[in-house]
Amino acid sequence: MSNETVDSKKKSVSEALVNSFGGYPIGYGVGIIILPLSMGWIQEDPYMANIAITGVYATVSFVRSYFLRRVFEKYGIDDNFIRLAKRGIIKLIGSAK
């Protein structure tokens, strides 16, 4: 197996972790906004409300995935995400001293 393949797999895992764990707070925030706004509509027409809410979540997910992919490509983030986070924290602590 070549180094390029291994690096690509590490990059993919890092990207997937960021996308997965980043998706929770974004989805939570969207839920806080969209669900109260659609309460009356859910009672009137639950099928259309379900389709609309699902569409909003799917669109937000697509935009999030696309944005993160562009960030990973632009900045060449190809290191293990945990190592990257450790370096960032150490840098942050070092600059605070």
C-alpha cells in the first residue's frame, strides 16, 4: 500500500469525524429554529411539513459537507484530526502564556 493511499485514508477519516461531530450542533441549532416555526403547519398538513423539514435538514447537511470538504482541500488538512487538535491546543496554550 502506498503512502499516498494511507494519507488519503487518514484525511478521509479526519474529514468524516469533523463532519459527523460538527453535524450534531448544527442540526440541533436548525431544530431549535425550524421546529417551533413549523408547529402549526405540522398539525395542519403533517406530510408536507415532514417533507419540508426533511428538505431543510438535507440542504443544511449538504452545505455543511460541501463547506468542510472545501476547507479540507483549501488548507490541505491531511493529518490525523486528533494530532491536529493536540497541536492546536498546544499552540493556543503557548500563545496564552
